[in-house]
Amino acid sequence: MLPPLFCCVGPEDGRTGRRRYQERKWQMLAFMRDGLERQLAAVNAAISTLERQMERDQPEPGS
């Protein structure tokens, strides 16, 4: 888990502080994106499985 975005760790000039903030924000957003990618992969797998099951369970024409 990431520490809060707005933590102050000693004296820094404006550019250094802004850079640290941007890096933390980037890390948080990348972490969120990775989680969403995992969730999307799981949903895609569930859809594929369901489609295969539906195709398998369809009655064959003429029977």
C-alpha cells in the first residue's frame, strides 16, 4: 500500500516537492491501472468461457 500523497518529508524546494508528488501520483495511477487490467482479464475470460459453453450446449440442427 502506498503512503498518502500529501506527506511532507523535510524541507524541499518547489520543483523537488512537485516532482515527488508527481512520482507518487504516477505510482498510484499505475497501481490502479494494473488492478483494472487484472479485473478486465478476468471478465474477458469469463465471457469466453460462457460463449464456449453456450456454443457447446446449442442443439444441433436436424436433431
